[in-house]
Amino acid sequence: MKKSLVLILAVIFTLPSFSQEKVSKISTEKNVLKVNTLSLFLATGSIFYEHKFSDLTSGQLGLAYMGVKIQNTKFTGLILTPEVRFYPKKNAIDGFYIAPYLRYQNYTLQDATSKGTLSSMGGGLLFGRQWITNSGFTMDLFFGGHYGSSSIKVDNNGVNNFDTNLITGFGMRIGFALGFAF
């Protein structure tokens, strides 16, 4: 008897949820400020500002500071990443997007014997999905390919022992950003 009563109550309470139509939410927010949580694992702090231009497009500017030691080389410097985001379902800043981007990196390099500066320019294409909750909380998951080339200048007639293979050539860009839409 108890099992039947629980089953009947469960059916009564779940039937109304099947009859409701799914309401698609179109974001009224025009700006998003967020932080890439995955970049923290690379000793990089990055912040992004995205602005909605139309229902189909938005622009994002990323600014990051990196201070990490890779093998015997210490990298410290800034990263600037502008991108244009295209939202095919005309739900800009809340949905699936495709984003071509550019990236400029400027680092100071130092190892045991040399010090220098590295400048890198590159770009790529991202695919991602951004969600905005009713309260404005934002999650942005993205991945894509990247190509960059770099030039290095060694100070004080030092020897160029710096390995820049991680910055030059093809690579991947992935991230998971959290933030707030307003």
C-alpha cells in the first residue's frame, strides 16, 4: 500500500513538469567580466571582458600576467588577447560560439647565465559555450588551435640558451572561465 501511494504521488507531482514548455532565455546583459580558472595551473592570472555588439556578435579582450618557470627558464610578462565571437543561434554572450583571435605576448626570460626579452604574435580559432544563469553567474568553456611565432633578444651579449618551442609553432588553447554578466 505504501509503495502504491508513493508511486501515485510521484506521478502526480511529475506530470505538471512534463506539460510545461521550455522557455528559451535570451540574455539582456551586454557585458561579462570573467577569470580563466585553468590558467591558474600555469601560474598565469587572466581576466576577460566581453561586450555584446549584436545578437550575433560580441568582442572580448583578455589580459593576463604570467610568472612561471619552465625547465630552467623563468618567464614573466603580459599577454593580450583580442577576439571576435560569432554566436550562430543569435544569442550573443549566452550560447555556442566560434571565435577567431589574436594573441600578443611579451616576456622577460631569465636562466642561470642569460637574460632576454621574447615577443610573440599569433592567433587561432576557438570553439566554446558560455552559460549565463538568471542571477548573472557566467561559465565559459572553450578550446581551439593556436599558431604563434616569436623573436628573442638576449641582453648584454649573452648566449641564447632559451627554449621557446612552447610558444612558437602550433599549440592548443583551452580554458574554463567563471564570472559575472551585467
